[in-house]
Amino acid sequence: MKMLFCSDGSAAAENAVRFGALIAAGCHAETAVLGICEQPGTEDTLVQSLRRSQELLKEHGLDAELTTKAGQPVAEIVKRTQEIPCDLVVIGAERRPGRTPALRSVKAYQIIEAVTPPVLVVLGQRPALRRILLCTSGGAQAGRAVELTGLIASGAQAEVTLFHVMPAPPAMFASLLKQEGDTARWLASDSALGRGLRQQQATLTQLGLACSVRLRPGLVLPELLRELRQAEYDLVVAGSSPAGGPLRAYMLGNVAREIIDHAEWPVLVVRTGGVEHPWSHFIHFLRSRPHPKSAAR
């Protein structure tokens, strides 16, 4: 595994190195630090910060290659990942003062959209990596996120929770969802969601990881924030589909962005596959249920 730490010399970037080092050490990753000087006259501050970052990595037994560039951060990071492929890009971010949740720099969003590797956005400080919340669609397109989460969790010996939110079904099926919307029944069902979650859980448990599943109906962001408030997680993993038109970018891109906007935890964004219809899992579940007449025979 190869990890690229990107720094502008800020405190947020150093926090990203501290947390990212936990992952790098557990995965025995090769590490490199890319320092980018965007404003003339800040070279000395950047170099001092990069040296501190190198020391932080050394404390975890990691020898990091150090490179400095001058220019636009997004362009330089994209160029670096193209020249020397890596498996994970690590960046720091901080909140902008105000009532509306947003990052101080939109460059974090631009980096996520521009680079091919997964991006770890570190918000705040997390001294340990014990619990990971993996937001999953339950489908095959989430495979990359599951694999990377398994690798990280194995190295850190962290617990993983698979978390899926089902959009509200049509009104005519609302009562049925209340009756049969519990996690155990969905996992035991022959629905696409049930099969997908079982497979993902098996993938993680085969690595020796403790893996639980949480399934809720509702809107993604409110249910996710409720879960984060109820339990203490150190990392949130979310998928984001590559842009394929305005509708696709809106449906998935905004979900990942909303998670970053509202989370106070490090967020790992992994590119996944295509977009499924919001009700597809519910429709498959209905089809997999025994017909009332056949059940009565």
C-alpha cells in the first residue's frame, strides 16, 4: 500500500498526518509527503511543517519521501498521483466559521473529484482508530470501499459497522417496511440487499474483524448523523460515483459532500460504480418474499 500525504503547512495538514500515520503503520504502507507552496513567502513555514510531519511519521516507524512544489494544490496533487500511483491520498481540512456547515477550503472537494485514488479527509483530531463506520449501498459497486476498509481495519485491529439507509418506499408499502424493515430479516432475505450485505460482512469477518450491520429506513444524512451521535466512531467511509452526467453527480456526489460537510470525524471517500434506483433494494425484497397464497399452502 502506498500513501501520499499532502500538506500546505497548516495545522489541519499536520493533524491529517497524525491520523493517517495510524493507518500507514498498521498497513505497513510506503509513505510520501507532498508539500505545496501556494503563496510566495511561505516557503520557510511550509518546510518547518513538513519536517514535523516527517518526525510524526518516524514515530510510527515510517520513512517518508519528501517533495515540495510551488503552484496550485489541486493541479500538483493530480500530477503527483499520475506520476507516482498511490493507493490513498491524505489531506487535512477545517471548518469555516458560520452556521452553514462547510469546509474552510473548497480545494478538499476539488481534490476528491480530481484524483483517482481514494481520499482521506481528516477533520479535527483523532488519537486512535478503533471503530469504523462504512456507509454501503449493499451492492457490488461498494466492493472497493469494503476491501479498502478491511485492509485499514485489519492493520488497526478496528471494528467495522456496515451501515445502510433505505430511502422511504412508496406510501402503499410504508406499513410493510415497518413490519419487515428490521436488520435481521433483511440479512436473512434473498433480496439483492440481503445478499450484498451478507457478502460484505463475510468479506470482513474472514479477515478476523468484528463486523456488525445496521440498517435503517429514512434519509441518508439524518440517519447517518443519528448513528454517529449514538456511537463513537473514529472514521467514516463513504462511496462516491465518478461523474457521469448532472443527475449522477447530484445523486451520489452530493451525498458524499454532505457527509464531509456535517461530520466531525475523518472521512474516507472511495470511488465506486454506478447508481442504483433508490427503491431497487426494496423492490427486490418484495419479490423475494413468499407469496401469501403459496405460504398458506
